[in-house]
Amino acid sequence: MRCPLPNPSESVTCKPLEVQVGDKGIERAIKHLKRKMAAEGILRELKRRRHYMKPSVKRRKKMSEAARRRRKRLKADEQQRGGML
């Protein structure tokens, strides 16, 4: 469960991630923890909050990412149609 943070100054209590360290060792537990953090989106959130991005830059990035996804989807559709003919 990902905890929403509308305002960085607000304190939010979240359920902590826990990993059991069993017979398989600490390396396995660390790998499992990293997998859980990736699934929760914690790493992505940390990277996003590491540097401030101006709203205009954020908007441009969002538009360019949407255009990239659109081009990728069109290319995949084009290849799929080409394979059917």
C-alpha cells in the first residue's frame, strides 16, 4: 500500500515494510526488501523528490513522455498490421 503525500510537511503514518531473515541469509532478505520497495514505488518516489522540478519542466516532461508512448504504440500497431498482410 502506497501512502499518499499531498503535502511533504504533513506527517503520514504508513505500515512499515518488514522482511523476515530466515535460514537463507541476509543477502536474500535484502533482495526481497528491494523487490518490495520497488513494488510499493518507494524508490521512484525518492528519486522524484530528490530534486525539485519546476511546474513548467514537469509539464514538458509529461508531454514528451506521452508523445514517446504514442509513437511506441503507433510503431507496434504498424508492425502488427505489417505482419498480418
